Amino acid sequence: MTALARWVPRLIIATALLHFVWAFAQPHDWVGIVGDGFFMTNVDVTAPHYFAREATVWYLACGVAMLAIGTLARYALRAAGRLPAQVGWYLLALGVPMCVIYFPVTGSWALVAIGLLALAASRRPVRAS
């Protein structure tokens, strides 16, 4: 297990934690979501707080997704002794479309960078014979 392989799950989990913090620190509308009773509180695109609610929900949901990828990557690394290449591909599948659509507005470039690091960490070392 390489140092890079050990750092990739940590970086993914740190990114997830940043998403959770930002879901509550950014201009959000948790009070409105709670006040409206959660159920279908963001279906009216003409509502004055629609975009604040939308960002809040997406940051929270993406934080959960990143936490799942990061903790599963950590588990796989400990169980198999190496990082699966799928971790890198999943991060690229999330990050590249976000970069194309939103870059540089979002931090999606971080997903691309961590995805590339994960792919590099997943490579099997060449054995000398």
C-alpha cells in the first residue's frame, strides 16, 4: 500500500466534510425547508428561495455520496491492500461533467484531481523478475 493510496480516501472524506459544512454555512434556506415540512419543499422553481434550497440539498446529497465513496475506498484499501481503479473512475464521472457545465463556479475540479490521484494510486507496481 502506497502513501498516495492511503491519502486518496482521506481526501475524498475531507471533500465530503467540506460539502456538509458548506450545506449549512452557505446562504441556505434550512429554516424555510423545515418550516414547509420537508416534503416537496423545492418543487416550485418560481419560489423566491428556490436556488438557495436547491444548492443546500445538492451540497448535502453530494456530501453523502462523497462520504460513501471515501469510506468504501478506505474499506477496500484495508481489505485488499490496494485502491480499486473504480474509485478514480467514479470521481471522474462525477467531476468531469460538473467541470464542463459549471467550471469554475464549483469545486468540481477537486473531484477530477482526486480522481486522477486515485487512478494513479490504483496502478499495480511492476514486479522485478
